[in-house]
Amino acid sequence: MSRARADEEEYWHSSKFRAFTFDDEDDELSQLKESKRAVNSLRDIVDDDDDDDLERVSWSGEPVGSISWSIKETASSSTSSLEGRDSSLQKGSSSYAAFPKQVSSYSLSSLFKGRNKLPSFQSLSDALSDTGVKNYAPELRRPKTEYKDYSSDWSPKDTVRRMQRGKVCSLERFRSLQDKLVLLDEAVAGHDGNVITAVLIFLKRTLRREILFRELEVRQVALCHLIHFLKETGEQKLLLDLLRFLDRTEEVALSQYREHLNIQDVEKRREFLKVCIGLPFSAEDTSHIQDHYTLLERQIIIEANDRHLETAGQSEIFRKYPRKASILNMPLVTTLFYSCFYHYTEAEGTFSSPTNLKKTFKIPDKQYVLTALAARAKLRAWDDVDALFTTKNWLGYTKKKAPIGFHRVVEILQRNNAPVQVLQEYVRLVEDVETRLNLATKYKCHDVVIETYRDLKDRIQLTAYKCKVERGSAEEEKINSILSN
Amino acid sequence: EHEVEKMFTLKPGRLPQADVKNIIFFVRPKLELMDIITDNVLREDRGRSPQRDFHILFVPRRSLLCEQWLKEQGVLGSFIHREQYSLDLIPFDGDLLSMESESTFKECYLESDQTSLYHAAKGLMTLQALYGTIPQIFGKGECARHVANMMIRMKREFPGSQNSIFPVFDTLLLLDRNVDLLTPLATQLTYEGLIDEIYGIQNTYVKLPPEKFAPKKQGEGGKDLPTEPKKLQLNSAEELYAEIRDKNFNAVGSVLSKKAKIISAAFEERHHAKTVGEIKQFVSQLPHMQAARSSLANHTSIAELIKDITTSEDFFDNLTVEQEFMSGIDTDKVNNYIEDCIAQKHPLIKILRLVCLQSVCNSGLKQKVLDHYKREILQTYGYEHVLTLNNLEKAGLLKLQTSGRNNYPTIRKTLRLWMDDVNEQNPNDISYVYSGYAPLSVRLAQLLARPGWRSIEEVLKMLPGPHFEERQQLPTGLQKKRQHGENRVTLVFFLGGVTYAEIAALRFLSQMEDGGTEYVIATTKLINGTSWIKSLMEKLEPAPF
């Protein structure tokens, strides 16, 4: 259900229901006159709007002009002054003009609306809680007896109680703002969210936005229910207006940001995220959103480039390891892995190079090394792995250093089926003797085990280890020579 | 009985073929379910005759919102009857009731929508109509206060509810989940708790990998192993399960092997049966023995499955970190293990559980630590999770240490939440359910019974929400004259969910010889840390419709 439709319906409903109650009313003559005046003065706005209103085609296909006109007549004449202004104001306000009119899907939806004519459907509850269907014309023809039930005079309290018991109740008779608020307060006091929501739907339909917002501001419980309701039904526009009115700016920002998840097209998503950066997030969230935007921007560039490379078939790496999925919308670390896999050697200047990513997103050393290691190990590029941990000091000596601890390096290499020669080089670098022994034994790095026992001068263990190595192998010889020394 | 032809689970698409006139949708009032129903109805073959009639039954309440939604989809008119089935509390076991409303915690603490509390109050009114007015109500937390208020109000408004049933319950204890955010985050270590943590118990059923349950008597039929998950029902009707469900997992093995010996001894008896009478007696016991044997076989298999996981290195590391946090070690700095898990892309929920646990055990994290975790999580799992992190912050699970003061050590010491000398085999304290950590919620219940909350006023003030006591007057004829040695019965209602380990701890208290109090447990939902965090996460996949 599109937003635009919902909002237009708000208008149509505000007129429709007053049409029914017109006959029952006899004590509000003065109000009627006043509202008539108000509405007359506003009619040109309404008419104007009606001209481009596609809703005029009714489900039955009959020409609608005259009927809708008569509805408007009756509707406006029974409207209280406040509400009269309300509906016209909503129509006239600039925020509404921004909505695209619902165009397509119309014939289809009208088909389903036709089902509303089923006899079972014409119960009162439908007429009351209805905001979704625009069958305004036929309702005029309903026999009056059908409305008898809800014209009875229940107090707000009784009404709420009836609704709590799941009975259908008319809310239309609560006319004045005062009555409506009493009704709302009763509903809130009853704590039944279902009833509170029902009353809120009614108020939302019949009250001007500003008034609704103002009154809800001092009624926190009802306010929360409305916010929840708007979230559930996806009435994003009204929700944002409400949050803005309440000055809950961070929520506005988050709620708006959430929208990006519904945008499938990446270009549009990128544009949307760009707008999000300016939203009033908390300071640290702003930087996250900024990063999110930058990342997607990068991914779009990388994706276009790489798809081209892959289809051209020129690049060896893409031929050898075809991409399993597109990089779009992947997390940062996954992107880094991707770039370490396909673009490892690129200069820092290019967007797809790992070092560029590392710099732009301030990826911590640890994270970077882990990811690069995993990517290069997967490609079995052992030289790159070696380079990753080699640092030169100012004297030109090389030294092995790993910000993540060499036991982790070994684990990752092992998971990528590194050969024993490579593996044992790093096992040897594990500082803690016990861990080193464990890893070496586990991954059959015999040399390391033997050397470690030698350094520990542990003859017993060394002798015991002899049975673990192959008979007649170089390792066995080594053990023997150490033992005999 | 009612000539129900078939029952189907709700799923989108065309409705299954069935030669019936009436189709009844039996649903929770949720918008996403409404979408499925809409799909079902719209795909219904219009040309078929006879036309099928649709009805809809909402559990527990009709929802105007849902009906409006159906109407917007243009299908509301297709339903001939729209009714409600007021099922608030569903009995799960002899001492356990649940509303099975998984979104209650989220609704109460994120959306401030207290509808499910209204249902909880209604459920309690029904319970009182059946089991008598509960004379004493205690509570801790905003939601608890709310439910108590509603109960009092409902009682006032429906004077007819005054009944003449002798009260079964002496006390009602209402507890907010947010009073104790810690407990569900920790890994449960009871047998039942672990089954739930690892495989997830759904409405007392659990689905298990089938490999270990292959029938052994099929000769060499190893090839056709069952591929369907094995589905088992778990409740106290099964004698063996009743005995082991609440034990610490480390104590389960010995029970199982003892049982195995008893059963094989019982089967051996047949060799000693000499007379016809003895044989007859033996045969009459056979069905019982066979049931016991298959039950034993099942639980041995489950225990093996769980053991594979509990003995894994990662389970051990994870547990070590949890226990460090709960006992107050190094809660104020970035934890290495958590960092490693993020780097290895362990499931996000696991990370969130640990980070939240650390936050709760430190009364919030320092700015630097919190920022670090957040950044790592977003970079590794995607920036959109900023929404989930915000939800967790709003629920108080993840927060900044504002006062610069950490209250947790005081709470821990006063309530004796951490016990160093825990006895898993023959427990003498509730802390056995988490092998050291005594669930805060259950400790509150225990201290309420003896010596009373007055002794812990200071700590109660540190925990969120008000604590209160209400009394409901009983007609003099119904007032209980307690026999010496007779136990009091307390109904503990967890608003926002309860874990199996907490239930186990309360059952343990019920069974204590000098306890003096028996507990019955009610809740809005049975939860574990994973399902709980999941309910707070932002749904990142767009709806399939």
C-alpha cells in the first residue's frame, strides 16, 4: 500500500464518515453553519485537487463526478470547523503536493475493492475502521437501519470497554476534540494496545496533524503506540514528521536510514546514503554512515571495473578464480578480503587496492593482517604471507613480527592447507613453548618438535617422540644424533 | 471430533488441495502473517466449486490493525467469520505456563507498546478465576508495576470476579526481564538449557541431527541413514527426562550410566523367573521397561551430541570469558577473545551476546571500549547493523558507563551471584545451573521468600524499576490456615521471557527440603540468549512480499 494512497484516503475518509452521521446530528447546527462557511471558502482548493485525482474512477465503472460531488457536499456540511480546515489544510499543504499520485495499479486494486460489495462485508465495523478502501459511492445507498447500532450513546468508558471485549463500536460520535481526547485517555487507561491503536487510527484520520502531535506529546503511552503503528504499517512520512515534531532527531535519522534497506538499485541506494550523511545522527554514528556511503561508492566502482575485466577474460586471476558473487553491499572486511584477493599488488592510488581501503577506513593493523593473510593463503601465495610478517629495522636486519600472534597465523595457514615446510616456519615463531609444542605435534612439524625438546633438554620426551616419526627418516636420524650427544 | 479434515501450517502460495468447504486460519495478530493469508486467499482458485469459505481466528485477540491490513489488501471481505480465541497462558508442563509471545520484550522496552502486558494481566485474571485470588503480589520493575496495576483495576471493574475458590497460590512475584538482563546472556549449563542453546526447543519439541538416532538393529543398513531431523518431545511426562532435565550437564552422564545398569539388570531378571507367576509378572513390566529403554537410548544420543560441543575448544573459551565477566574479571577493557571471534566472523549473535554480557557486568562500557567494539562489528558484519546496535542500546543491553561507577560488584556480592565452590553433581545452591553464576532473577525470588526483600533494599534500588507489594483481600473463610510444615506456593511471572536454566533453579528451590516454598513459573516466552538477541535485531532482509 503506497504512502500516497494512504494519505489520500485520509482525506476521503474524513469526508466519508461525516456523511453517515449527518442525519443523526441535530445538536450542532451552529457548528454546521460555521463549517459550511469554512468549507465554502476552501472549496476551490479542494476542487483544484480533485481535477488531477485519479481516484474518480470507481470500482463499478460508473461515472463518479456527480456522486462524489454530493458526498463532498454532505461531508463538508457536517464537518466541524476544525476538521473542515483540517482536511483542506492537509490537501493544500505543500508536503502533500510532493507525493506522486497513484497512477498504475489502479484498475487491479479496484477489482478487489469490488468484493467489498459482498453482503457479509457491509458490517458496521468495516465502515468504521475502514481506511483502506475507497468505495465512497455505494455507501450512500446503504439502508439507514444498518447504522442503528452505533448511534447508541455510549460513554467513552463504555466504548473502550466494549472494544476491549472485541465488540465493534462507533467512534464517529466523538466529535469534539475534547471528546476525542477523553476517549483516548480512557483507552490508554485500559492499557489494551489494540484499543489504543484503534482510537489512534480514528484520531489520526479526523484530527489535524499539528493538533494530533501536540496532544500526543503530553500522552506518552499513546504516542509510543502511534509510533509503533506507523513503523509497522510503513507510513514513513508521517512517522518522520512526528519524530521531527517531537525533536527526536536521532530517531528520525535512524528511521530514515533504515529505508535504504528497501532500495534494491545500488545507484539509488548510494544516492540515498549520501543524503543520510547529513541527518542528525550521534557523532559516532555519523562517521559510520559516512563510511557506509564511501564503501558502497567504492564497491560500485570496483564492481564495474572487475566485471569488465572478468568478461574480457584478459586478467589471469579472474580466469583462474571466477568471482562467486558481486562485491556490492558486502561488509568492509569482506571487501578488504576481496581486494587482497584480486587487487593485492595495486598501487595505493587505486580505489581497489588494499592499502587504500586500509587508509580510507582506518582499518586496524590486526584486522588488516588477518584479512590479508587469509586472502593470500587461499591463493597459496606464500611469499606474500612471508612479506606480511617481515619488518626491517633501521640497520637493515629483518625480523618477523605478527600483530596477531603467530599461533593465529599457523591456524589460518593450516586451514588453507599450507604445506608443512611453510607451516613449520611459523610454528617455530610461536613464543610460548607449550603452545609451540602443541601446534607442532598437532600439525606434524617434526623438526620444530625435535628442536624444542632439544632446547628443553628433555631426553625422555624426545625418545618418546621417536616412535611418532617415520622409521629411517631424516627426522629419526636427527633425534638419534641429538640423543647421542 | 469436529470433523476437521486436515491441518496445515501457514505458508505463502496456493493453499493445499483439500476437499473441504471451510478453511479456518488460526493465527497470531501479526502483520507479516496477514500478508501470507492474503497471498493464500488471492491465489485461491475462484472457479472451483464448491467455493471454499474462509474464516479467521485470532489468538489471543482480534486486532483491528490486522483486519485493517487485510482490508487494505482487499481480502477482508473474503472472511465470513472473524473471531478471537482468548488463549493467554499456555500450559507447557506441570509447573510452567507461557504466553509464547516472543516480541514482548522488544515491544515493552523498544516500542513502549504494552499490549502484551495487558494480555499477561488478563491471563493472570483467568488464572485467579480458576485457582483463587492470590493474596500477595510482589514485583520489581516498570512492567511488573504496570501488570499489578492492571490486575487491581480489572478486579475493581469486574466485581463478579470475586470468587469463592480456595487460593492455590500464596504469592505472586512479577519480575521484569530488564531487572536481570544478565542471566539470559550467559550460556545455560543444565541439560535442558544446553539442548535449547544448541538446538533450540520450540514449543517443547526439539529437532536433532538424525545421525545418532539411526536404528541399530537394521543389520548393515548403514547406507540408508535417516536424513530428516529427529523430532522429540521434551517434558516431564517422560520419567527419565524429568529427572535429568534440570541437572547440570556434567551430572547427566553418571545418571544415564546408572540407569543403563538398572535397566539391563531388570532385563536380566527374566533368567531368574522360574514360576509361571514370576514370568507373568515380568511380562507385565515389559512395556514399561521397553519405554524406559528407548527413552534412555534417546537421551544418551542427545547427551553425546551435546558432549561433542561442550568439549570443543571454542565452547570452553567462550564459557571462560563469560565466567570471567560474571565474576568481575577484566570487564572494563577490550576482550581478546571477542576480538578474535569478530576477526573469524563467528555468528554475529554470539558476538553481541558476549559484548552485551560484558556491558551488563560492568554497568556499561567505557566510551573507548564501546566504540572499539561497535567499529569492529560494523566493519566486519556490515554498517547496517548500526540499527541493531541502537536497539540494544535502547534496551539497556549495551550502554555507556555514564556514572563512571560500576554497581555490578556490589550487586554481585550482596546477592551472592558468583559462587566459587559450586557442586555440579549434588548442588546445594542455585548457582549450579550456570556452574558458578546464580541467576539474579531467581536469587530475588529466593530472598523474597527468606528473609524478605527488606534485607536487600540497597541493591533493589540499584536495579531498574520500582519494587512493590500489594495485597488482595480475601473473604475470611478463604484465608489459609497453614499446617505446620506445609509449603507456600509462589507463582513467579517473568515479563519479557525466562530461560530453562532459571526454571531449573526455581525447581531446585522447590525441591529443597527446608525451602518452605514451591514455585510455579509463568512467562511471556521461553527464551535463550540467542533467541532473545535475535528478537531485538533489526530485520535486515526486506519482506518477501
